[in-house]
Amino acid sequence: MTSPLQQKIKITGASIVTANRTGDGVVIYRTADKSWSSRIADASVVHNADEARALLSEAVADDVGAIGAYIAPVEVIEGKIEPGNLREHIRSEGLTIELLPVPA
Amino acid sequence: MYAYDEIDRTLVNERVSEFRDQVQRRLSGELTEDEFKSLRLMNGVYLQLHAYMLRVAIPYGTLSSPQLRKLAHVARRYDRGYGHFTTRQNIQYNWIKLSELPDALEDLAAVGIHGMQTSGNCIRNITTDQWAGVAPGEIEDPRIWAEILRQYSTLHPEFSFLPRKFKIAITASDHDRAAIKIHDIGLRIRKNEQGETGFEVLVGGGLGRTPFIGKTIKQFVVHRDILSYVEAILRVYNQYGRRDNIYKARIKILVHELGIEKFAQEVEDEWLQMRDGVLALDDAVVEDIRSRFSYPAYQKLSDNPDEMKAASADPRFAMWLGNSVAPHRVTGYSIVTLSLKPVGMPPGDATAEQMDAIADLADKYSSGEIRVGHEQNLALPNVAKRDLPALWRALDKIGVATPNVNLITDIIACPGLDYCSLANARSIPIAQELTKRFADPDLANMIGKLHINISGCINACGHHHVGHIGILGVEKNNEEFYQITIGGRADEQAEMGTLIGPAVPYADVADVVEDIVEAYLALRARPDETFVETVKRLGVTPFKERVYATR
Ligand code: HEM
Ligand code: SF4
């Protein structure tokens, strides 16, 4: 598999780095303090390819903590980080569908 | 039911402890994800958008009640209380933690089930007719052959690293419920002129990016030779199949590029050298496997018991009976389909409570056996007709008696963008909206047989190419769009659907389907001309005109 770092990085606007947590698969976001958070609000936002590459290489280096790190688009609206596409909306907010009722 | 032997139990248990060790090493950082990925995939563990996903095989779609209870237990204990039955006689769990996967697999191993060969470039779970062994007119129980092939292909060293995944399906009925024509190998059990039983062998079917209907490579292969013949196909594929391009690696591409005659000749040459070797099947081996399938001790029962006569006055019962209950090969018994397609819910999902209740009902009314079909429904294969009213009341209570089997709301849908990391667009909410639009059972019955199949990307896990109406999610400028095909079918007359025109946005899909259905109702020659028959007779143009006239 080619490492995501070997791929050409092209970003068109505000971006973040996201992955899944190794132990349980939960969606996580790379934070500015070189850690991970399950809240997109905590994500470190980058604006150009160099920053994105730096953030991604830190993320990829944490192979024990996270799996499949990649750069994803976001929109920052009045300081609030919003996922930049439907896929990321679904990852951040969960399913868009109604499920069969399951007893609590 | 089939009784597994010690070899299977040891193999499955050893695999679980091996995987437990691998997960430990992954969590401690001893194994990188690159190293671990192929190990987890060998056990059916994928990564989806929100979590890991575990895919568990249900060999030839047959489950015992203890197995179904165990599937329920895994859903409740390690997942979010539900599981998703797929088009490949598998169940998928969407929320399992990696750290808990070894425990889940150990619990499943206790009843002989596992996730091996549900992923990777090997021979996958072998699928068959969900009515195998009980369908009237069936030549013999195809599960015997699925089991022989399962034993042959399990951890087969030569075929664990094929150019690409390999799917085999078997049917023994005239009406193909196993979609054999869209599999890498399709086997149709038939009799020859001498009255011997054997197989018509089809090869090179498949969906995905480049869909093909399988072609007959050999009209008749006798029982004794089926393993050697299948192996000859696999050897030719293993040798010539493309490994340089994942999109061209399936056997269908090889068959297409070589042409079926040339491919058949290669197979024949290979086969003639080995047909009398170790793979020639001994009658005793076949009989041993046959003897491990047990059937209930059927009683002599009335085909029209008093219980049924009394209950038929209830129109809801009568509607369900007409829709979900099929004739059995034994007089006085029926095959009952349990719809996992309630209005407004994800197709194929079942909760742990439903699974437990179905297991209990199987014990009470169906000799402890449950079947899983590729249409993402379940079936109880051995129900005495006198028990149908009581069974119906119980099924209705747990929400699996929607009388929509084979109707427009019996939708096949892949997980799509709600779960799947490969998806372009969502599938499930489209299905949910359509089931609401056509929720009225009288309307659905008036429309008649109509299969809608939905995939969230070109991989076609939702069989969209062969849906009577097929819906394929694509992405355009970050928006979900859907291509609509009509006239496809997956049965013995399998055919790919034809695109009706440009893709339509998410919000329009249900309206477009309504337009297509209205056009059909206006165009059909008689009330019993089915949708696919009308499309066959008239082509796509009148439907296209109707859909795009206002768009
Ligand atoms: C994590 C989820 C899944 C992944 C990553 C996945 C991946 C794929 C891929 C890559 C293909 C294309 C293979 C090819 O063209 O060579 C495919 C085909 C297929 N998958 Fe899935 N799939 C997933 C879920 C499912 C589900 C839920 C079902 C059943 C509902 C399913 C059943 C099938 C079927 C029937 C095909 C097409 C038949 C064929 O192999 O030609 N898959 N899948
Ligand atoms: S068809 Fe595409 S979106 Fe649907 S499950 Fe398969 S890979 Fe995922």
C-alpha cells in the first residue's frame, strides 16, 4: 500500500486530518497538541499543502493510536468547524437513517 | 441441518486464538496496520466509516436456532443490538471494537461460525438457494455440494491468493433463487438424458464496474468430476488472471478477453490431465456428507387444515399467506419467508430481540432451522400448515411479517454512504423513502412483482445491475446523484438493466421511481404482465420519455 504521504497533497481550502481509533474504530481528528479527539471541534485546521502534509505525517506516525489517516475538507463558519462534504458529515454526526428500535 | 465435525471445530478454534494474539500485538504496537490489515481481512474484519465491521459467513444460508441466538448475542453484547443480513448469505456487524473482536469470534466459534473467507482474494462463502432441500421439484439438495465445495476450498493453499475474490453459487431448481449467473462460477444441478445427476457449469458472471452474465462452459459434469472441473477453472484463472490491475482481475474479464471457447479449451486441457486424480469424488465421501444433513421427520399432514380455514377469514392473514408462504416439497408443510423489509427501515437489518424470537419460533415451528436468502430476508423452511396462523401472529408481533416479499418494497440495498468507506452516495435512505411511498399493501400488490436494487457505488454490492429497477449512487460535484436502470433480472433469465438517462439528484429518486411505476401501470398489456415483461416488450423508451418529460 502506498503511504498517504507519498500521494500528492492538493487542498483547496480549510482542511483537517482525520482517522479511526485503532482500538474501537471511532472517528477521530488530529488536534494541535499532537493528539486525537473524537470531536471535530477540536481538530487542528490547516490551510495549505505544507501545513497539511506536516499534520498528516504526525498523524500517520501514530500507527498504534490511529488507522487510515487522511486529509479531509472542512468549512470554518464563524469559528465553528463544519465537515466539508457529506461523507465527513456522516462520519462526524453519524447515520442519517432511522434504525429498528433496540431496547436500551 | 449439517453436523460439523471435529476438524471444523479445531480449525475455527485455532483461528480464533491466533487472531486473539494478532489483535493483542496490533493493540500493543508490535504489528503495524500494514502488517495487520491482511490478517484482519482474513477473519472478515473491515474498516468502515465509523468503526470496524465484522462479516460472518452463513454457509449456504442455513442456520440452526442456537447459531441464530449466538448471532443475536454478538449483536447485543459487542455491537449496537442489531446486525445486517447481506446479499451474500453473510451477516455484518457495524460497530464492533477491535479489542472485543476476539471475544466475539470466540463466542461464534462455539456454534461453529466464523468470518473466514468472507474477504480477500480467496474462494468466498459458497451461496445457494435459501429453499434448498425443501423446494418442490428440486433435483437434489444443493447444500451437499456447497458443503463439499466449502470443505475443498477452506484454506486451500493454492487458492488463497487468487488474482481476485472468487464467488460460487449453486442451485438445483428451475427457478434460480441463488443468482448463479452473476457469480464467478455458477452451478446448476440438472439431469442428463441418461437420467444421471450432474452440473451445468457457468463461468465469468459478475457485477461491479464491468458486469457480465455468466456463460455456460460445460453443459454437463457428473458428480464425480465436479471438484476436478472447478479446480481446472481455478487453475486456469490463477495462471492467466490479471494481477496487474485490480479492475481487470476478476475471472469475468479473463473469460471475456479470451472468449468462452478458448477459455473452455484451456480448462478442458487442464481438466483432462487431472480428472482421475485425487479430486475424483468417491460415492462414499458424497454419501458421508449427505448423511450429515438431517431433515425433520415429516408427518402425514393435511394440506388444508382446519386452523388455516378458520384463519383465512382474517384479510391480513390471507394477504400474508398469499405473499410470504410458498409450497413445500412435503404435503402439509410450507416454506415461510420472513420479510426484513418493514416500511421505513433499513433492508436486511434485524435486532437481537428479533433474532432471538425467530430462533424460538424456528424451534417451535420449523425444526430449529432458519435460512438466509440473497434478497436479505430470512425463511423458516419446515412449517406445518396447521401452524401457519399461530406463526403469523408471532411473526407479526416482532415486525417480520410485512406481506411484501417480491414486491416493490422488498428492496435490496447495500450499506451505502451511511456505513461504507467506498460509497459515493447513500443507499438505505433511498430504500426507506421508497418503502414509505409504496407502503400501502394493496398498491404494492396491484403493481405486482418488482425488485428494486440499490448500490451506493459501482461495486454493486446491492445488485443494482440486475434489479428490475436498479439504482446506482454516483457523486457529482460533491452531491449525491443516482443512475436508474430498468429491465434487469437475477434469475434464470438473468439480464443487465438498461440505463434510462442522465443521473438524477437524491431528492428526485423516489419521484422517478413513481413515474416509472405509473408508466408501467399504464403500459402493461394485462394486470399479470410483470414489470420486467413490459420493459422487455416495449424497451426503455416509453419509460425514459415519461421520466425525463418534466425533468
Ligand atoms: C465494508 C463493506 C463492503 C466493502 C468494502 C465491499 C467491497 C466490494 C468490492 C470492492 C466489490 C467489487 C468487486 C469487484 O468488482 O471485483 C464488491 C462487490 C460485491 N459485494 Fe461488497 N463490499 C462491502 C459490503 C457488501 C455488502 C453489505 C454486501 C451484501 C449486501 C456485499 C456483496 C457484494 C456483492 C454481491 C458484490 C458484487 C458481486 C461481484 O462480486 O461481482 N458487499 N464489494
Ligand atoms: S456497493 Fe459500494 S457503497 Fe455499497 S457496500 Fe458495496 S462498496 Fe459499499
